[in-house]
Amino acid sequence: MKIIGLTFAVVLAVAVAALAIDLPNSKGEVKLVRIIAGGRVVAEVKILEPGSINIDPQTVSIMKDPNGGSTYVCSGGVKLKFSTDGKTTFTLSADRIQVENAKPDSSK
């Protein structure tokens, strides 16, 4: 029984380690990235340009809003990489990062 439990734990750890999210940021779309520490938002970054957002979290929760958008709440030593034209523009690391579409009036 211990061997089965150990095998399950190893397979689960590999599945969690392989978790990565790719979010496209289309032209005219603004993504809002919140860096959270100690349960408080300590910084916000608006991504204004089209490109690719790659998130590598240990855990992720996806919340859907009534307008069809999604909020990604990622935790456990998260790395976020933003790329344009195949080149990394910036990288963020934090214990918790939240990514969502910004409301049209918040992009100013």
C-alpha cells in the first residue's frame, strides 16, 4: 500500500510541476496583474501591448465573471513572463499573482 501511495504522490507532484498557463494579450486588450503579499495588493501592473503572458504557478484558481472574463489567482512561488515578438519583455516573481482583463476605464 505504501508503494501505491508513493507512486500517486510522485505522479501528482509531476503534474503540479508541469502546470503552466499561456494567456494571449490581444491588440486593444489590457491585462491587470496584481502582486499580492501578506493578503494585500502591494503592486499593480497594466499590460497594454499585445503579446503573450506565461504564468508558472504551483496552484491556480480560475474565477469567471458574468461578462465572460476570467480572473486567474496563482499562488505558491509564481513566475510570470511577458513576451512580445518572441522576446521576453519582463518577468515577475511573487508568492501570489492575480491576472484579469482590466475594465475599459481602468486602462488610462
